[in-house]
Amino acid sequence: MSLEDVRLPSVVEEETRLFLELLEELSPGDFSAASSVGDWTRRDLAAHVAGSARTYAGWIERGLDGVTDPPPGRSFVRGQAATDAIAARAGSAGEAFPEGPVVALSELSAGLATVLARLGPEDYSRPVFHPTGVTSIRNLVRFRIAELALHRWDMETGLGRDAHLSEVAAEVLYDWSIHWLQICFTPAEAGTPTAVYRFDIEGQPGLKVVVLPDQVLFDEVEAEPGTTFVLDAEIYVLFVAGRVSYDDAVASGRMRVEGDGAAARSFRDRFPSL
């Protein structure tokens, strides 16, 4: 079930606290080491998460003012272009916070919390800018939760820890995942066979994903799945967000596949992660 909108700010607050706790455990030398995200150091990753708090606050304020056009220096991008833009900003973000990532994340997150506290129930449906396209404030807040939760998982994994998402983050990211799959979808050549997948997710209503050559559709389509993934909520999020491979998900015992195994293995080929 979808988490109520009014609870989303408290989830942002909790995920921020967990990320800050992790950063406070690191030594200065730890921040210079490579993270598990591309070429970023842990300092780059932390700076990206900190700077995004200020960015999201600004986008929400513009949305409340009825402005959804890209801000100066921004544009609508998807796929590899979005990845390149994020990497370029993160590469210079470490220099933008001389006070250090812990102080920066704490102070900038407080500013975002102030903006979120102003939201009324009707505000969550307002349109707002996001680099991948105009979305709702509700979905933008979910993006912030995804950023905090998944990058904490990335950093803990890079430290060799047994990383996990919080239960409430996994619940929010289930709702976020549909938008994520739309962003990550890659069209195929005309004539490519349609594939229908079903995700039976523990504690969630489940999800049907219909992959056509030129678009991806969800539960609204009447079609029988040829492949079913049976899995828990956390491994579902990590799988569709590109954190856990098909083989590792199956090997963990937390994902079972029924039906067309070849189609199951190729699912993420049509959804390369940003």
C-alpha cells in the first residue's frame, strides 16, 4: 500500500538521520576512498546527497509557485545524459562544501525539512520540475527518499557491510519504482516480442510490467504474465534499482522465478539503471 503523503517528510528525516550516522563513523581518510558508485569517492557521493537537499528544496518552492520549467543551467534529460549530468555535478561537489559533508548534509537537510513542513495535503499533487520530466511533489519527495536510502546502501556495501534498506524506505521505494522503470526504459527495434512480467512482492499488492517495443505499461493492461518474480520488498527495490544483479538476487534465496527464465534474466536489459 502507498504510504500516506503526510508521512513522507518524517521518512526523509529518518533516512537523513541514518545517512548522517553513517558519515559520522567515517574517518577523514575513508572519505577519499572509492565508493561503489562509478568513479565517485565517498566524499563525492556524500556531497551529491548533501547538495541535492538544497536542490530539491528549491524545486519544491518553484513548484509551489507554479513554475515547472527547468531552472537556469538545467534541462530535461533521461538515460545516459542524466547519468553524465549527475556525475559532472558530483565531481565538483566535494569542493563546494569546505565545511565537510556531515555539516553540509545536516544544514542543507534542515532547509529541506523547513520546506516540507509547509506542505499541505493538497500540495503533494502539484506539478514540479525534475530533470527526467515534470512530476508531482509527492514523487519528488519519494526521489529524495530513494537517493538517501540507496546511496546509504551503496556506501555501506562499499565498506564491506551487510547493507539493508529500512523497512519504511522499501515501502516508499515500491511506489517510486514505477516512475523509475519509466525513466530507465529503453525502446527496442520494431517487431521485438512483447514481454509480460509479474512481481509478487511480499507485503505489497504486486505489480505487472508489460514491455512493448516502444513503451512500458503497468497493471492497467489486460495481459497474462509469462514470467513471475516472487521476492521480498527490499530485494525487489534493489533489483529494479540496479543494485543487485539477477544472479545475486536468485542466489540469495530472496527471489524466485516462475515461468520463462530467459525472459526473467533479460528483464533489466530493457531498464538500464541511471
